[in-house]
Amino acid sequence: MAARRDIFLQLVDVASECYPDVEARQIAEMIILAKGRISRNDLLIEPNVELEIPEFETICDELRSWRPVQYIVGKADFADMELTVREGVLIPRPETEELVDWVAREAKEGARILDVCTGSGCIAIALRRMVPSSEVWAMDISPEALAIARENGAEYAPDVRFVEGDALVDFSAQFKGVMFDAIVSNPPYIPESDRALMRPNVTEYEPDIALFVEDSDPLIFYRAIAQTGRKMLNDDGHLYFEIYESLVEEMVAMLEHEGYTEVTVKEDFRGKPRMICARVSSIAR
């Protein structure tokens, strides 16, 4: 047992061994709130109240070994939700929320939306909540990811339909002729050669299958989804992707080559080009 403030400061010291100070403090707060089952107000208003964190030393060891805080607490914030995450599923990122906002703003009444490479289900579930009239499907190749996505769907959007499928093959048969107004995806897109530039909390813990592609064809997922999307999008349907900022020109050229029009790129809150949208052309079907 120790005072809340002392536990918080201990966690900051440990997290600072791996992370910058601001991030270390955020990580410490996430752990003490989740594992201590207290609110931020409890920590601020009554910092001297004694608190016990179960398996505190184990948590500290996990931080030192770069285990992501989201896996330590089993939760990740996304949109207005606290999603379940654990090893085997990509941790949702804030920039992906911006992609969801873009899709939601442009969605038609009663839109049918498909999320490909759904992972935790964050995109599909958030869209179902943000566009109440929508019908939403979500697909992933990983049974482990789909199990977590279904847990999150059961809590936040029970009518999202989850399907196991491979984005790299023609997956249209998985949906039995259903046509969509929007297909959205945050697929694997980081070239293997960039792995060395990334921190161990990502490369040693998050699933490679959700992150990396071969340098020889970094657009492999985008191209496959775009090709299948031509069969599955309604007239005037749109394709939305989260993208790698270093591959913007290649993405635009690929979508145009695949027969899409009105290709639009948007920057994220950090000023990086991270989202792209294109309209399907009936001529390209």
C-alpha cells in the first residue's frame, strides 16, 4: 500500500526508462486509473489516499520490457469507447479516428459500409454508432482479431456483422451479393525496411500481420481491396483508406489506374497525409 501520488510517480519513473516524459505520465495515469479502479478526479483531489495496485512489480517489469500500456490494462480509447485489446490485435490509433470521422460525415442515410482488415473492430463499431441508420459489416483474416472485435461489437454495436476473410483475394463472395456505399480499410502498409525505425512496443508486441508488407509491393493490400471494391461498391460508392505518408503519390496513381476517380488526400492532426478517398467509376466495372 502507498499513497496514490507515490504510486503514480513510481510508474512515471519506470515508464520514463522507455518513453518521453509526457508520454510516460500518460502511461502512468492509464495504469493507475485502470488497475487502481479510481477516476482521474480521485487521483487529483485525494492524492494521499492509500492504494494497492495488484501485481505492481509485474506491471513495472512489463513497462521496462516495452509491453504496450494498452495490453497491460486490456483497453484502448477510441472515439467515445473503451475497447478491449490484447496481443493478437492492433492497438487503435488516434489518426484512425479522423478517418472514421471523414467516412461518417460523408455517409448517406441508410448507408451500407464495409470495414476490411477490421482488427479490434474500432472502425466498424464507431461508424455504426456515428451513423445510426447505417448497416455495417467488418472483415478480418485473423480469428484472434475477430474474437476481440466481436467482444467489442457485443458491447458497443451488437448489430455489426463480422466475417472472416482474406483481403488479398476476391472476397466479394463472402457477402453474397451485398453492395456497399462505402468500403473503408486501415490495412497493413508499413514496408519491412521501416521496421528498424519503429519502437519495440510496436515491433515486439503488436501483430506483424496487421502492420508490415514486403518492400517489393507495399500497396498489395490497397490494390487488392480496390480491385474487389469495384465489384462491391454501388454507383457513386466510395473507397476510403488510411495510408502511409511516404506512399501518397503511388496510392493516387494506383487508384486512378484501377479506374477510380475524384481521388482526395487528407492530412491528419499532425499534418501528415494519412487518408485517401476515391469514387468508383461505373466505366471501370
